[in-house]
Amino acid sequence: MTTIEKFYSDIQKAIKFDRANNGGHYDGKRACASICRLFETYNRDVPEVAQQISDYWLNTYVLPSADAANEPSEANVAKIRAFHSFMNNDISDSLDALSQDDWENLRDFVNDSAETIELDALQSMMSVILDRGAL
């Protein structure tokens, strides 16, 4: 199982856990906040960028949703998985879930934290951002 598959599995567990631990009453916002913490834990090698991405995902895609109580939608799960793929240099089709605005925000997040990111990770991230036309 790859780290991306494991992350997806843990997202599904977080969703089920929210429902199970709250008497069957699911709260999408609460579950998505848990997914954000999970994302940050998985990407603790670059904590500043991970936090910026999770905040961006929550505030850009989840909270404005017309049905926020039932989030995350499949499209929003695909987004957070793509962000995780980016953070782990897993260049796959999953990155296609990210829009040009997402790539530009990623560029800004990485630039803001460049001094704290290990050089190999920084080069990998910037290379993908460049390939996606966000530089």
C-alpha cells in the first residue's frame, strides 16, 4: 500500500469515526477538520506548508460548500489526495484534480516556507510547480 493509498484509507476511517463517535450524527465540518489534522500529521516534515495547504483546502473547498454538513465530497477528497501526492513527490494523474489557482497557491506556500524546507524536497516541489506552469 502506498502512502497515498494509506492516506485515502485514513480519510475514510476519519469519516466513519466521526459518525461512530457521535451517536450516528455526522458533521462534515468536524470530519474535515480531522482530515486536515491527518494531512498535517502525514506531512510533518514540512509543517508550515502542510498547515497552509490544509487551511486552504478547508476554507476554499469545504466550508463554502452548499452542503458543508456532508463534506467531504468526492471532488474534495480528490483535492486533498492530490495535495498529499504533491507533498510526497508522487507525480501521478491525481495531480490533475488541482486547478491553476491551486498550483499558484502551492507556489506561494512553498515560497513562503522555502527557508525551512529541506533542499531536496524544495527542489522536487518547485520542479512540479514549474511543470504545472505556476512559476
